[in-house]
Amino acid sequence: MPTNQANRRILITSALPYANGPIHLGHLLEYIQTDIWSRFQKSQGHECYYVCADDAHGTPIMLKAQEQGITPEEMVAKTGIEHKQDFDDFLIEFDNYHSTHCDENKELSALIYNKLNDAGFIAKRSISQLFDPEKQMFLPDRFVKGTCPKCGTADQNGDNCDKCGATYTPTDLVNPKSVISGATPVMKDSEHYFFDLPKFEPMLKQWLRSGSIQTEMANKLEEWFEQGLQQWDISRDAPYFGFEIPNAPGKYFYVWLDAPIGYMASFKNLCSKNGVNFDEFWQEGSDTELYHFIGKDIIYFHSLFWPAMLEGANFRKPTNVFAHGFVTVNGEKMSKSRGTFIKARTFLDHLNPEYLRYYFASKLNSGITDLDLNLDDFGQKVNSDLIGKVVNIASRCAGFVKKRYDSKLSDNVDNPELLAEFQQAKESITTCYENREFAKAIREIMALADKANKYIDDKAPWVTVKDDALQQQTHDVCSMGINLFRILMVYLKPVLPNMAAEVESFLNSELTWDSVDNNLTGHEINKFKALMQRVDMDKVAKMVDDSKDNLVATKPVVTGPLADDPIAAEIEFDDFAKIDLRIAKIIKAEHVEGAEKLLKFQLDIGGETRQILSGIKAAYTPEELEGKLTVVVANLKPRKMRFGMSEGMILAAGPGGKELWILEPHDGAQPGMRVM
């Protein structure tokens, strides 16, 4: 990565948030990290642009819009406004925030596809996929659930098992079901379009080992080469919300094809508004710099598919792809039940966004380890570092300068050696920011803050100000303290932009990286005002409580049968698999002498006759039932009752009495068939 190079031209992106849900603290780790790095690069005088967009396409968005009774376009527009407001309030300073559902992205997606197709990198072939017969649509991986084919765990997604970690295709699932309708999917053939990723294997291996991604990520991606790269399915069948593939009616670009192109589209939109040359940043061989900040879970899209697409379409590849880990809260995954799945807006309702910016910065480095937001440590660290150390320096000195010295700083430098130490730290802190070692930068800044506070403690201006003979010393010491504080705030400005703006107003001076080398002497400052309040842990607790309330509020109000008869506790699939449900034909039904509620049945369950006693007399007469098909529990242990032996159980729905309805299979079912 270029460092200390004048006149660098830099384009920075963050991963695109999906337009079907709110921004939460897990998202914010990435945007805060990227924003700090972008602000730092701009502070160095480089031409730097930070762009992003909503990821607006795909089946989930189409289906959620249907649920809300609006068009996908309306939902995407509404979500985009909410996302942008959350980012603005967390001080994420995009140069452009756009949407992948835009003219620029449609144009660029078609351009890149056509270039790949013309170069022979697109193939077509028919594939078999799971199809929802009720919704009349092919099912993406995440819209199929079933039993893991490896470990037998039920209710697993169509691409991987949460319990054993196995990966597979939806067709591998046992007893697959459509998440959309609950129907059993059927196999159906369709022609699909494939990007020939294996042709780019030599280039990708070289690119991955060129320092373009972190070493641990490069090592992880080696597994893909060991398994053998496969052609990548880039098409989806209608109905689908996205861009139609050129000259392929009813076929749409898979969301992961046009999503990264959204980086280009957002930048092109910026270029058209600001007169920036788009081609200079994206043409092959460009000497500009391109950086993607992403989560470690999407590394393969950004470090295999994306650079291969760019290479095949004669565009430049990223300079670096920076992956980061996930956010945990109090040492565990974010949890809705615990109130630690915290939305950006919920945080903002209670706390200063710069608290989170500082805490994340104090933990972030260039690696991909997960970052834990320990809420107790969060409060203590912000209060200790920012209030107890940094702000404390200014608050201890500003009042004396204002009251005793007409708000003017001294012409003298009381401790040139200490001032020089603060100024010389600029080189090391600059390197830390450049290398995304924010935690190390924060440690160095806080170590300087400790030295500034010790300097003030040793000089004790609150004591010397009482001695007329020591007024100049007091003035010099307080002025020195203000200048040390000013340098610290220059170093913290990428992390705390709002606080830095308030400090600039207080000091009547702009906080620039170059200003570190200067000293404010004889300079007039303004009245000091409180720059930041302490973290109130009661508000942190309330934020957690409100996050729990959000979960409750989002649950639908339960009405109907579930209100009186809630669903029982969950069972494992292995428990359910023990139950053998079979189709049965009612050969004979009759009253049971002396029984008020029972009917006696003779059932054909496919070559075997069973006798079952069932308490449904109030709902049915024997004549209504003879000849019908129903469903029975065939492997229930026979039970000797007062009126005879019962060899199973007929399934019925309803609260009881006259309100009972036996299950009746559709025509085509045969006695003895297993019910899946």
C-alpha cells in the first residue's frame, strides 16, 4: 500500500447494506472503520472519495415488498432514506450514497456482462433446481429448508448447516420445504448463464499473493483452489427483482453480479455530479488506488468473482480488499432475546454516536479477529479516556486563560521538549492510521494524554494562580496544556469529527495535520464549553431494554387458535422422525355401546387392518366417515381401553367436542403411504 506519497488519488468503498432491514451495530463496525480511514486520507491532502450504496436487488426484497403490499422500488427507496439517516447520524461521511437499482448500475452491469460474453467467458446450460409449485418460482438457497444430509439436524438452510457446518446444495436436503409457502419443492429444469471462473485461476492466484488481501484471507481462499474453482451461476429466473440479462428475456442477473458493480455505479453517479473522470479510476492499468472494506463472510465474492469479472471485462482490479471480523456483545453473538442485537437508531436514541466510534477505534486493527463490545468496558473506557484524560486537559486550563488572561494564550512555550514529543508522535500515529492499526494509534494518543495530565498535575496551576508572582508561569502552563490538548484533538479528529468541530470553535483554529507542527502563541480562544458528557450506564441499560422491546414489538399479535393453545416446546428432528404417519382408509365405523364419546374404526393401512377407538363421536356419525381416507399414527403402542384395544391414533384438528375435523388427504393418496 502506498504511504507518505503526495497527491494520491484514492477511491474507498464499504460493503453495500442490503435494502430489506435496518442498520445495526454489526454493520456499523465496518462503516466506522472505513469512515475513519477515509477522513484520515483526506486529512493528508489526498484526492479521496468514499462511496457506498444500498444493495437493492434479489428475491428477499421482492418477497418482503409483497408482504408489505408495496412495490420493490417503493420499499428500496424507503429503506435507502432510513439507512442514509442512520449513517449521517453516526457521522459516516460518504462522498456519495446511491442504490444498485439505478441507471448507472444497469448500464455498467450490461456493459461488463457483454464484455465477458464477447470474450467467451459466459456459458449457458440447463440445470435442475428446486421449484415451488404453489408460488411458481425457483427457490434460492436460503428459501429452502430441510434436514441436514450430514448430521440429520432439522430446519437447516439450503446451503449450509448451522449445527455441523456442512455445506451442500438445496437438492441435498432431506425433506426440503419452501420457506415461502411451505410446499414441498419439485425439481424443474431451466437454462442458466455461467461465468467461467476457472479460466481466471492463474491470475487470481497471483493477485491473491501480491498483498492485495490479508494473508489469513489469502490462505483461506486457497481452499477454493484445492477444491477446484467452478463456473459461477450468474442468472436467476423470473419472477426476480433485478436487471434483466441482455438478450435473455425472463433471465435476471444474480444479485451478487450487480452488487459489486454498484461500487462503480455509485462512483459514476458522483463523477457525473462533480466532474470527476470515472475512467481514470477504473480503466485497466490505472495508477489510482481502489480499496474495499468488507466483512470476512463475503471475502470470496470480493476476492475471487469480483477481480475475475473486472479482469475479464478489461477494468482495473482492487488495490486491496480489507476484511474485518464480526461484532460480539459481552463476549457472545448479538442476541435479540438479550437485547444486544442493537439497531443503529436504538443506540442513537440513548447515546452519543462518538462513544461507539471511539470504542470501535480503540479495538480495531488490520486483522480479521472479531471485536467484542463489552458494555461495561465500553462505558468505563469512554469515560476514562475521553472525559478523564483528553477533555480533562482543556477543562483544567481553559477557565484560567479566560478569566485571568483575557482569553489569550501565552507567547511563551513552557516545555519545548514535551511539545516536541507530542509533535514528533505525528509520524508514528500517521503510520498507524495508514495501516488501519487504529487501536495502536489510540494507545499512543492516550499515552500522550497521560503525559499532558501529569505535566499539569506537576505544575498545579490552580495553586500558582493564587500567587501574584507566579502569574506568568500559570499563564504559560495553561497555554501549554491547551496546545497539547489541541494536538491530541488533531490526532483524534478522524475518530471524533463532531467533538473536533467543537474544539475548533473553542480554539478559534482549524485542526489540521500540518497544524501539529505549529504552536498557538498569543492566540485568542473562545469560552470553553463541555465537549462530551460521561457515558450514563443507566442509558446503556435502557438501550438494551429497548432492544428487547423492539423484538417484542416486531412480533405479530397472536390471535385465533394459537392465542388459546400455544405451540408446544421445540423438539429435535430425531424425535419427530420416530412418528410413523400413514394414510388409512376407513373400512367401517360404528358406535361403541356404553361409550359417550368413542367411535370404533376398522382401518386399512395398506395390506393390514387396524382397530382404533377415537373420541370424535360428537363431531361425526359413522355413516359420514366410512369410505374416507384419513391419517393415523401407525406406530403408536397399542392401548387396551375399557371398550377394547386401540392400535393407533386418528389425527384430527380442533378444540374438541363438536369442533373436530379429521385430516382428509387429497385424491391420489393410497392406504399405507407414508406422510412426510
